[in-house]
Amino acid sequence: MGIPEPGRPVRGSTTGRPLMAALDLFGRRWVLRVLWELRDGGESGFRPLQARCDSMSSSVLSRRLVELEAARLVERGPQPGAGYRLTALGREAVEALGGLSRWADRWAADVPSDAAPAPRGD
């Protein structure tokens, strides 16, 4: 399957419900990290963004940026040679994911420490 889009079949949904398409996109490796690193509202060039993403391979970063641009969550700045930045839709997605992050923190606090796997630094 290609880039997840609402209305088209995605992993876990033959109907492509918008939520399922979004979860498919966000579930791709490094997508959430790229969005997180762009959340401050500024632009970031490819190499600085790659460094902030724990030096992920350039081919993976390039692929994720293409997917996020196609999903209209990331765009290039207006000037030639400009870096990447979140679109209004991308900023809204990061804001919405903040609620999930807060829930995950509450969930982690509620799970007995002997039942929770060791943190991986993500």
C-alpha cells in the first residue's frame, strides 16, 4: 500500500476511515519523531532534522518527508533552499497527539512498575 489516505484501504481498515488512515500514517517508523522535531514552528533543513532524529538514515528520512508532504502535514518553506516545517494541519495533528501523550503518561503511572517494560528512550 502507498501513502495512507482517508477513504482508501489502509492497514487494519478496508474502508480507509480517516482515523485508521491517520493511525497507519502515524504508525510508520520515525513519522512521529519527525513531527515531534518540527513541532516548535520553525523550519529545519534536512541535515539538522536528521541529526535531531538520532541520525536516522537519509533514505528513511527522505521517504518519511515525502509521505508527510503528500499527507499535507509537512511542507517546505517558501524561500529557495528552505527547510521543512509543519503545515497548519501538521500543527493540529501534533496538538492532538499531545492529548494522547498526556494519557500515556497517566497510563504509565497506573501500570505497576514490575509489569511495565523498561523504557527505550523514545
